[in-house]
Amino acid sequence: MASIDYPLERPEAAPREFSFSESLYKWVATVDHKRLGLMYMVSALVFLVIAGIMASVMRLQLAVPNNHLVGPATFNRLFTMHGTTMVFLVGMPIVAGMANYLVPLMIGARDMAFPRLNAFGFWIFLFGGVLLYYSYLGGSGLSGAGSAPDVGWFAYAPLTEKAFSHGASTDFWALGVLVSGFGSIASAINVIATCVSLRCPGMTLARMPVFVWVMLVDAWLVLVVLPPLSAAQIMLLLDRFLGAHFFDTQFGGSAVLWQHMFWIFGHPEVYILIFPAFGTLSEVIPIFARKPIFGRPAMVGAVVAIGFISLGVWAHHMFAIGMTSWSNTFFAAASMLVGVPTGIKIFNWTATMYGGKIRFAVSMMFCCGFLLQFLVAGLTGIMLAIAPFDWQLHDSYFVVAHFHFTLIGGLVFGVFAGIYYWFPKVTGKMLSETLGKWHFWLFCIGFNLTFIPLHFAGMLGMPRRIYTYAAGRGWESWNTIATIGVFFQIAGIACFAWNVIQSVRSGKAAGDDPWDAWTLEWATTSPPPEYNFEKLPVVRSSRPLWDLKHPQDPDWKYD
Amino acid sequence: MLALAALAWLQSPTPALTEHRIANIFKPLASPAESEYQIALFSFVITGAIFVAVAGLIIYTMVRFRRRRDDDTRQEPPQVYGSNQIEAAWTVIPILIVFVLIGVTARVVASVENASPPASTVKLTLIGHQWWWEVQYPDFGVVTANEIHVPVSRDGAHTATYLQLESVDVIHSFWVPQLSGKTDLIPNRDNFLWIDPREPGVYLGNCAEYCGTQHANMLLRVIAEERSDFERWAAEQRRPAEQDGQIGEARATFESLSCVNCHTVKGTAAAGKFGPDLTHLMSRQTLGAGVLANTGANLRAWVNDPQQSKPGCFMPSMKLTDRELDQVVAYLQTLK
Amino acid sequence: MAASAIVPPSPELLESEWKTPDRGKVGITFLILTETSLFTMFVATYLIYIGKSLTGPYPKDVLEIPILATICLLSSSGTIVFAEHALEREELGRFKVWWLATLLLGLIFLAYTGIEWRHLIYVDHLTISTNLFGTTFYSLVGLHASHVIVGAVFLTLVLVVTLRGFPIATQKRRVMFLSWYWHFVDAVWVVVFTVVYIIGR
Ligand code: HEA
Ligand code: HEA
Ligand code: CUA
Ligand SMILES: [Cu+2]
């Protein structure tokens, strides 16, 4: 191959200090996808801590029976805000943030397709989040008593109707989430247009990194399933403000309609949330195992399959509403079928590691944690999908344990893997591996200590969303252990926070390509310049930097 | 492994209680719970096997292919891009497993949902309220609250209780783990369920759908007793309230208070429908859907200020004077 | 290999030969996809609640089939195509005429909706809170009408800009996207019309 060596010219960024107001302006007015991506990620992490603190209070309340640390009203607000925040203000901005930062870099583009729409998306998202939290002040006026929404994160009607939920707190829930949803839609349209239109020369769809593929399917899912939620919320607001009767059972309205619309959104939503982690693993594992991703087409196909099948499984959240045996069987079957493509992904990641030379950097450790924990989470998901078993498990702590295994053991672990992997690219500094290992082990132990016991509490009949429980029902010890686990998690996250602060201040310089990686984002400087690439790259395979580093045995030979 | 160990733990015998406080789904005592238990075991075995196989593979890979100290870092391992046979294998095998699971699920769903309950059933209507249960036995003319009495099902005399589930406000859910999984009580929609407890005893359950502030204290007890005991109970319940001459003044006080707007005491002026029927209050084991044991002291505390023991519940603090309180409680205690 | 790698352009593939779809078209397509999903929910809700109203007035008593409005809205899909073609051929005069016609047809449609609603509210006493029919009718038809309004606003903007002599080249893409959107709104009306005025009666 005629390899032309391009000397990289780097106009050194003018070493000029910006004043505080100048740099603030630069951030607020930015349309740069990297800054927006970072802003998404930082807001997500801030909300993670806020919602995590709420969770810690809940765990303290539940540590012992008959506890009176917080009352029922406060507790109900805590889990509602915890769940809503985690899903809409942590999970969703992580999707948008990772896509924003990485997709253009990975496909060799200079920015997203619609930079201003992108900025709009971020600010409207943040506005939605602020609106939701404003409910603490505005839910019943500024009378002092906070009144955040207390209807649960899926806000089942008719509990949300004016008759059962007075004041404005539910309005804040519906409006805040609705508005932040517009941000997600804006960002999803942007991701799709970017992936489709701004790929650098040679970056055919077949050569697109798996991460980008995953984000593409993710954005598609957002566009298809977020509107049902918006529709339901608009109807709810019409009910509450104009006296419509969509969910008003006194007027013949249906309580089940809300559930259908919510879960048509809600189930695909959980895949929307997990996809960034899937994408991250597909990038990180090959680099640290030093092998290309095993079965690329199958990996992409599996994601597409999940994207489609997950649209047809929503009613597995509704097995207890008294559906016909046909519906129950159909939704059970569809839910279990999702396990097949998900299994393909787990097997292919493992096969990627098989025969490699695995380097257990912290990022890779989080990936391995993901694999084992997500396996457990998926298998408990299969148990829930078995409708008759779910009649017992539904709305019990078993479900709580299942979805924290997917969301923490899966999503959060995946995101941490991503952060340890891409932090050097984003900041130009390495994170400390030692502190990172502390972070990993503390968080991993704490997480398992918290959520393994909750499975058993659930199987002993403990329902979720209860602010307290009587002694002697066999739940105490499981709950106490679970609460102890939270302290480990806090310590872990504190290590992480300290690690980030330390590294930004005085971390080891990363260089452009610290992991000896293969995708395009490592072909530019760390941090990347505003325009990303000096000269638009041209690629001939899915591992352009591998081709460059191994001119005698490039990937494109096998394409 | 963990799951199996835990299973063993869950199966270990609990002290013989007539009150089944530990609502372990792995100790079913009625047909629906029994079928659910069977399929639960089956799914544990299958998923357990998958877990052992896949986790084993992952851990083996992690250990076997970790980078060693003496590895040459410049030498990349062989680049393998995929393998159609292997990938086909791990697509097809899970599909087969899933089909087995679907088949079993379909069978159990149908057998539970479409099973006709045994003959000679007792019928009752369970109505969810925020945050208590109204129980009506139309055939017996009985209305009570928070405690369901049902006849026990014996091998010779197989009998079941048929529940019609309704709600007057928001969604609630019936869940007594040892008897049956959940079915929701949904306003403007009728659901059905049947149970056939095999042992006499008190089975604890909870409302299992979040229904507002006091969802945590919407507890339910199912009291399974011999058929004869059940019928004796029903007959007792059908009677109007005791007219104890001695207590006439206390009763007058009660009737003069606004209690009557929300509560019914059959045979008196009290005919409210908003709160639980109090006609045979003293025959119940708990107060306020399970928050308090039904003792004299607790009853007094409850009437004095229900918000103390069940904050947020829809019975207001009645702000009775001490005298009124004494009399009302004395009267309520006659409602055997 | 140097840490600061950049990928070499391969000889057989030059940047100039590399074509990807237009990002604007992709954006609009997916905007329409997500709007479709939104309308689907409202349409499905309408269908589910047909005949579920506990009290009157019922659709068959009060709904008139809006033939004129439908003809106007549907024909505006044609006029906007003519306008597009005119712009394509750079015939600015004809463009303005067809564009104005499209806008007027849209406005007639809106006016009809206004009259219809007025009649329903004041004469038939049907409001959004009267019964399930009112609830679903006003929200579905209203959701569609709000899209017509948005379309009309953008049509007006383009018209104003054109009248003030904006360069045609920059207009072309905008006009194309707007016309896609307008076709979409029309297509939705066909569904709404069928569901509300035919099936629903
Ligand atoms: C990231 C989020 C995420 C993910 C990925 C999943 C994945 C799955 N979930 Fe989960 N789920 C949630 C988040 C998630 N879930 C949340 C948040 C809730 C609760 C919402 C609420 O009520 O608040 C929930 C609730 C929930 C319920 C409802 C419980 C109830 O309320 O009664 C059900 C029921 O079917 C279910 C099933 C599944 C299934 C079958 C999968 C599958 O996708 C799992 C697939 C994976 C595997 C199966 C493992 C790997 C596969 C193999 C190794 C191949 C071999 C396997 C087989 C042959 C089976 N989930
Ligand atoms: C991404 C999603 C996500 C994540 C990450 C988490 C994380 C956690 N969740 Fe969450 N959870 C949900 C999503 C999530 N949850 C959802 C959707 C629900 C359902 C809500 C509903 O029912 O409506 C739920 C419900 C839920 C319940 C059930 C409540 C109930 O039903 O009554 C519980 C109870 O234990 C719980 C606990 C926890 C804990 C202990 C963590 C921990 O992992 C949190 C760890 C993080 C921290 C502990 C923060 C660390 C903070 C610091 C380091 C700062 C140091 C402190 C100071 C300086 C002050 N969660
Ligand atoms: Cu009733 Cu929860
Ligand atoms: Cu789901």
C-alpha cells in the first residue's frame, strides 16, 4: 500500500488565559459538539450524585423496620424523584452526551449535522430538569413545604389525575419530563443526520464503528418511542388543566391506556439507556484484548434486532392487570426473544476476549464487571418475562433488584468503562489507575452487596415503594445488608470524583493515543481541536488506525 | 450457585405458625401459587444452568487470556474476525431454549387463567380504597374490611374462593404470595382471581401497586378456616350491631359525631360509605389495614388521632374531647 | 507508529467521489417519523374511545363532514408542488402565486376548523371536558390543526422573505423541506378525517 506519511501540523492553540466571564460565555454560547457532549455528561454526573443521595436516604429509611427517619410523603417523593432523575436526567443525557462527543470524532466529521439544534437540545433538556426540581419549591407554592411529585417514575393514572393528586407537583413531573424529552428528540435527529450524512470519505456503513451503529439505532429508538410518552403526558396535562377525561375512570376513561402508552415508551427506553454501554463495550473490549470485535455484522445485527423486538414487549410490565392468556403469552414470548440478540452480544464480547491478550486497565475491569452482572440482570429479566412467575415477582423488590442490576451493573458500569477509556482523549490527562481500581472494587462490592439481597427480600413478599415495614416478615436482614452496601458505593463514587478532580488538575499527560487504539478519535490530538481533524481522514476499513500501524497486514485486505 | 444456596435457604422450614408472616413465594399453600412456584423452580434451573455456563466461560476467558508479565507487548495476538459456525450455534441454542420456555409459560398461563375453579365456591368482591380494602360477600350479605375470611380447601372437599376485584379510586393490587400472585384492582375494569388455601391459617399480603401516600400500610390478611368456622363467622357478621342497653349513652355520642358520615354500623344511624364498615369491628385482628393490632389501647389511639399511626390516611383527626373519646371507644368495643 | 497518527487518503478513493445523503433531508425525514409516532398515539386513543362516552353529545349528532375544508387542504398539497416546480425553473412570479394559494388554502382550512369548533362549543355544548368524545376530538383535531398553524407560519415567513427579494438559491431547500412537511400534514389529515368523520360517526 502506498502509504503517504502525513506530518501532522498543529497550530498550537494560542496560549491565552480567558477570564471567567469569557470562558463562561464560551461554554454557554457554544455549538461545538464536544463542549455540548461534555456539558451533557457533567449534568448527568451531577444528577447521578443528587439522585444517588436520594437513594441513600431511602436505603437508610429501609435499613430497619418501623423506621421514622422520613415520613411516607417524603419517601414517596424520594423514589419518584430518584427514578425520574436517574432515567430522564442521568440516563438520557448520557446517551446524548456520549453520542455528541464521540460520534463525529469516530466517523471523521468536524461537527454534528445541526450544531445549533444541538445546543438547543442541551438547553431545553437542562431546562426540563430544572423545571422538575423546581417542583420542590413550586409544587404547592412557596409555602415552605416541599412538594415534589410523588406518583412514581411511571406515574400510573388515575393516581395522577387532579382528583388524587392535588397541587401542581404532578404537573411539574409531566412538564419537566416532556420538555426534557424535546431535547432528547433534537439530539436524536442530530445523531441520525450526522451518522448518515457526515461520514468521512470511505466510512461506509459497514465500516462504521460498532459504537456509532449502536448510537444510530439508539437515536432511531428515541424518535420512535419518545412521542408515545409525550402524547401520554400531553393527555395527562389536558386532563389536569382543561378537564379532559383521557384517564378519568369516572367518565369512562381507561386506567390501562396510560400504562400501554407509558410502556410502549418505557420498555424500549430501558434499551435506549443500556445502548451507550453496549457501544462502549464494543469499543473498549477489542482494544484491551487486542483483537478486532468478534463477528461485527452479528454485533450490529443484534443491536438492530433488539431495537425492533423491544418495540413489541411492553406489556410484560402489565402482566398483573388481568390480560387475556393470549396477550400474556405473546408478551412473555416476545420478551424472552430479546434475550437471543442480547445473548449474541454477550457471547461475541466474550469471544473477542478469547484468544486475546487482555490488559486489565480500569476501563476493562468495568467491562468485565458489566459482563457478569448484566448476565445476572438479563437472566432475572427472563424470570420476570415468564408471566406466571411475574405474577409473584411483579412490583416486588425482585424487580427493583433486576433493574438496578441492568441499570447499575450494566449502564453505570459501562459508562464508567467509557469514562476511563475516553477521559484521556477528552482532557488530555490520564486518570489514576490506582484510584480507579479502588473505585472499581468499592463500587462493585457495594453494588452487589446492595442489590443481591434485595432479590431475596422480593421473593419473601416485600413490595416495592413502601416507606416502612413491620418487623418479623423476614425482610430485615436483607434490607440491612443492602443499606450497608450503599456506603461502599458512596466511597467508590467519591474515589472516582477525587480521581477526576486530581487528574484534571495534575494528571499525567495522555498523549494522543494512550491505549494504542484503532478508531478515528485517536487520530487527532487530546483534547481534540475545535474542528476535530486538520484534514478530513479517509478510511478503508473499520480499523483505520490499525491499518496505519500495521501497513504490512491492514484490515482492508479482509473486508 | 448463589441462587441455589439461597433457594435452599428459602426452603428451610419456618416455625409452625398459624400466622404465616413470612410470605415466601417458595412455600405456596394454594393452587395458583403452586403453579407459579413450579414454573419458578423450572426457570431457576434453566437460568441457573445458563448462568453457570456463560459466567464460567467469561471467567475462564478472563483468566486464561489475561496478559502475562512476560508477554511481548508489541506482538499482537492473532486477529480473528468472527466465525459463522460458532455464531450460528450461539444464536440457535438460545432460540431453542427460549422456545422451551415459551411453551412452558403458555401452558401455565393458560392453566392458571383458564382453570375453572372447583365447584361450591364462595364468591366475594374485593374493593380497593386508598388505603384499605372493602370486602363484600354478596351471597352472605356480609360487608367487612381488610380481612378476608375464606374456607380452607381440603382434599376431599376441594373448594375455592372466587374474588371479583374492583377499585373506587386508583389502581391497587391483590398480593398474598403464598396463595396467589398479583392481580390488580383497577377502577372501571373488573378483574377476577381465585384462591384455595390448603391449610388453615392467617396469610399476610400487601397492596402491590403504588396507590399513594399510605400504600405501604395497605395490608391484607386472608384468614383460612374450616368450612364450618367460616360459616359461623359469616352468620355472626350478618347480624346487625349488638344493642347493648348499658351503653346507650356512648352509642348516642358516637351517633352524634361525624363518624357516621363515613362509617356504617348496621342497625344504627351510621351509614357512611367512605370508610370501613365498623359493624363488627372487634372481630377484626387489626386496625387501619394492618398498621395496628386491634387492642383497646390502639383503638383509642387510632380514634384519637389516626394521623399519628397512619400519616396521610383519609380519616382525619377527630379532635374529640376526652369524654367523647372514652364513650366512642367504649361503644366501638361492643361491636363484636 | 507515531502517537499522532492521521489516516492516509487512499489513492483509489478521493473525497470528491464520496457522496452521502443530504443532512437536511435526513433530518426532516426523521422529524416526520417522530411526528408520525406522536399522531399514531392520538389516533389510537381516538379509536379506543369511540363509543365509550357515557353522556352525549355523540359524534353522529353533532359532526358535519368537512368536505370543503378537506378539499382545500388536500389541494394545497398540489399548489405547493406547483410552487416548488416554479421555483425550480426560477419563475419567481408563478412561485409567489402558487405559494400564496397554498397559504390561503391552509388558512381556509383553519378558518373552517374555527367555525366548526365555535359551533360545537356554543351550539352543541361540546367541550373538551364534556365527555370522552369531546376529549379525544378536540385533542386529535387540535393537534393536527396546530401543525397546520405551524406550517402556515412558516409559509408566511417564506412568502415575506421572497417578497423582500431574498436570493432564490437559499430558498430552494427551505421550500423543499416545508413542502415535505406540508405533505405530511395533509397525509395526517386523511387519517384524521377517516378516523374522526367516517369511522367515528
Ligand atoms: C437497562 C435496562 C434494562 C434492560 C437491559 C432490561 C432487560 C430485560 N428486562 Fe427489564 N426492566 C428494567 C430495565 C431493564 N431491563 C426496568 C427499569 C424495569 C422496571 C421498571 C419499573 O417497573 O419501574 C424492568 C422490568 C422488567 C419486567 C417487568 C417486571 C415487573 O414489573 O413485573 C420484565 C418482565 O418481563 C423485564 C424483563 C426483561 C428482559 C426479558 C430483559 C432482557 O433484555 C434481558 C436479556 C438478556 C439476557 C437473557 C442475558 C444474556 C443472554 C444469554 C446469555 C443468552 C442465553 C439466554 C437465554 C436463552 C434466555 N424487565
Ligand atoms: C440509572 C438508574 C438508577 C441508578 C443508577 C440507581 C441507583 C441506586 N438506586 Fe435506584 N431506582 C431507579 C433507577 C436507578 N437507581 C429507578 C428507575 C427506580 C424506580 C423508582 C420508582 O419506583 O418510581 C429506583 C428505585 C430504587 C429503590 C426502590 C424504592 C422503592 O421502591 O421504594 C431503591 C431502594 O433501595 C433504590 C436504591 C438505589 C441505590 C442505593 C442506588 C445507588 O447505586 C446509588 C449510588 C450513588 C450514590 C450513593 C451517589 C454517590 C454520592 C456521592 C459520592 C456524594 C457524596 C455525598 C455528599 C458529598 C453529600 N432505587
Ligand atoms: Cu393500594 Cu397500593
Ligand atoms: Cu421492560
